Amino acid sequence: MKRILGIVIIGLILFGCKEKTSETKEIQEVEFNQDLVNELKKMGEADQLAARNATPPENYQHLDLEQWQDFKDSVYRSHQKRLAEILQEYGYPGFDLVGKDGSSDYWMMVQHSDHNPDFQKEVLGKMKIEIGKENADPREYGLLVDRVNINTGKAQLYGTQVEYDFDIARAFPKNLADSANVNKRRKSLGMEPLEEYLNEMTLINFEVNKKLHEERGITEPKLYKIE
């Protein structure tokens, strides 16, 4: 009788372990969501239309500068509300849920939600979890860390948030903590050295404002030396 009882108990223990293992497996498995990928792609296209144009582009030239800015703000704010819903339902959308492109689209729109730094900070916490699982882009994580820090009055860690010295056509990082070790921190996230990044930002800004620079007699940007 004792032997039978022992077998029953062991069986129950094994059954319980099996159930627990199955439940854990279900939690870890994420089903790829193509509909969400498509939605994020469409939202991302609207986001880039707003972000890349300081003045009204073609098809929006009936708007003056103030109206165009209002339109841009409305895009960012409406997107942020939807992004918050997605975060609530799925957590940070990583590669397993929406692929690299979908995850990047989501991150990009969070970057542009500067009107709500508390939301950006909330996303950062969720994103950190996915970074630990290699389920999100560490470079994008670094960019969001800096964005949140600057938007909340703190020094940035990776130097990704920049301003421009128009007198010499050169990008430089906003408030940066421990600049002597910034490249070590950047390397830990797979980022290029800060000087290379700043040169890239400098060249982009120079091209965008080339006419303005020419009017001021500046024919080329001032780049950082790469060691």
C-alpha cells in the first residue's frame, strides 16, 4: 500500500512538473504578428514624412510653416497613443514578435515621442528586458537611453543626441557624462566610435543646410579626427 501511495505521489509530482514546464514554454514562445508589422510600417512611413521635412513637402504645400508643425505634432501624438497600447498588450515589440524592421519602426516612433518623456522612459525599461534576451537592437537601446536622459534633464551616456555649431558646420554632443570613457560604453553596445558618429551627423547636417553654409562662406564641414 505504501509503495502504491509512493508511486501515486511521484506521478503527481511529475505531472505537476510537466504542467509547469508547458506553462513556461507557452510564456516564452511568441507568435510572429504580421498584422502588427504592417501597422508599424505604415505608421513609420508617416513618422518619417513628418520627421524628415522641416518645411511642407510635396502634397502638403497648401500648409504654412505653423500648420505644418501642427501636423507633425499631431502625427507624433497620435502615434504615441497607439504605441502605448502596443506596449501595454505586448511589452516591447522585439524581433520575435515583429522582426527587426518592425521593432526598429516601433523604436523610431518612440524616439519622436519627446512630448511624453515618461512614456519614453517606460518603453526603455521594457526594452531593456528584450535587450537581455538579445531580442532588440542594443544600438537603438543606447539611442533611447540618451534621448530619455536629455529629455529628463540628465547627461547622456553615449553621445547620440547632438547639436550643431553652424559657424564651423560641425555636430557636437549635448550634455555628455564621462566623455573620456564614452567610446568604451558605445563599444559595449556595438556602436562605432563617437568621432565617426559625429562626422556622419555633421555630413548629414551639412548637406541639409548646404545653401545656408554657402551663403556664409562655408564650403566644407569641419570633421573630427579618427584615430
